[in-house]
Amino acid sequence: MTDAHSKGLAQASAQSSDHAAATGPAVHVRFDVRAGGRVAFVTLDNARRLNVMNAALMDAFVGAMANLAQDEALRAVVLTGAGDRAFIGGADVDEMAALHSPDAARAYILKVHACCAAVRQMPVPVIGRINGYCLGAGLEVAAACDLRVATLGSVFGMPEVKLGIPSVVEAALLPGLVGWGRAREILLLGETFGAADARSWGLAEEVVPLRDIDVVVDRWLAALMTSAPGAVRRQKALIRRWEDLPLKEAIAAGVEAFADAFRTEEPAAAMQAFQEARASRRGGG
């Protein structure tokens, strides 16, 4: 682990448990309308402990995401951590240290999996706005996002082996993102790495200074709003199926998704708008 990581974890551990009990970690959801499209901004707020996820915060997050998934007007979700020090600093080590049986451990790690599954199963794109430490369970949640932008100072890592446990659940997404060799390096060594490496390895689509992170988020949201909402939902669902299918079956699933789109009026309307815009450009030229 880097000195910055060790210092960050030490600072997090030093925070008063009385404060946590008094205020309680929370999941905040706010809505905004971008170019006529409804966007949910979801913030995991345990900022005094680097937005570490304890059991209560994980349950709240899964519940919030389940509610959002029912919103038929929703076009996108932006997921971030409170403050500018951390996205998600991992799962709560104090809670994990209190696990004394395989059954208890299984129940706890399934909560982490439920958080990642809530992101992957969200019917609209989820943008990971990574603003600082992104460790362990935090990196798993980030890997579950559809798009990721990170600040230059963000720190990534899967340090579980240093705590006597393997990295599991959605850590299984890492080979698909960074390749098997790099995934082995991340998981077996347990060392932290910076945003530049995350970008070059495929864990972040863009890396920018903190002041510019929302510029990237806004640009991606604007692009999403130019596309047909039903098509975007179908595309996300299809991408998720591709992750689980051999190539032949993945292609067949795509054929069915294409055909299914024509059960609605969306393709005809979108293509007509495209043709009209093209004709207008030609006429104006």
C-alpha cells in the first residue's frame, strides 16, 4: 500500500464511532433534468470515513437503486461519494473483523455483491464519478458502472489480500476490463495505483483535474440525451448479456434485441428525424 493509502485508512479509522452513530452514513438522491431527460445523482455519504460502506449504508444504497430502477422516465444515474477525498474507500473493516463464521462472512459479502448488482442491473447507464479513494468494494462498484471518470488524485486498489481475504464478487469483472495479467497484478499484490494507470489500464474512460470532473459528466449526459431512451436501455441490457454469453449466443441475443426494438415506434421516429435533418442540411447547402 502507498503511504497516502495507509494515512487515509488511519485517518478514517480514527474518526469517532459516536459521530457515525449520531449522524449515520446515508445515501442521498437528487434529480435534475438535462435536455428534457431525468437524471438521478446518487451520493454515498460517509465522508468522515472515506465513504466506507458498512452494512446499513449498503442496504440503503441497494434500496435507493431499486427505487430508481422503477422510474420509467429516468435516463441516467451519476454515482459518487460525498466530499472530494473518496469515491468509496471499501467495505467496513471493523464490521468484517467481527465476522466469525463462514455463514456470517457469506451474508456480508453478498451485501457488497448486491450493491454492485444494483449498478449493473440499473436499466439506464450509470456514470461513476470517482473523486478520490476507490478501494476494495469501491473499485468493485466502480467496475460495475458503465462509464467512469476519475480525478487526477484518485487512488485505486484491491487491498483485500493484505487483510487476509481474497478479492471476490465483482472483482471478477476486472479481467474483462484490464486483462488477466493486469488483474492478477492488482489482486495478488494488493498495491494501490494512481488515476493515470487506471486510465491506461481501462478502469477509467477519462482522468481530469477535480475542477473538470463535472464537465466530463455533463458532456456524457448531454450525449446520452441525444439518443433514443429506449435504445439506450436496450443497449445496456444487451451489453450486460454479452458479458455472460459465448460469442455465438451473444450475437444471437443482439439479433433479438434489434428485432425487439421494432415492437415500438422509437426506431421509425428516430430514423425519420435523422432523414429530415439530413435533408435539411443538404437543402441548406
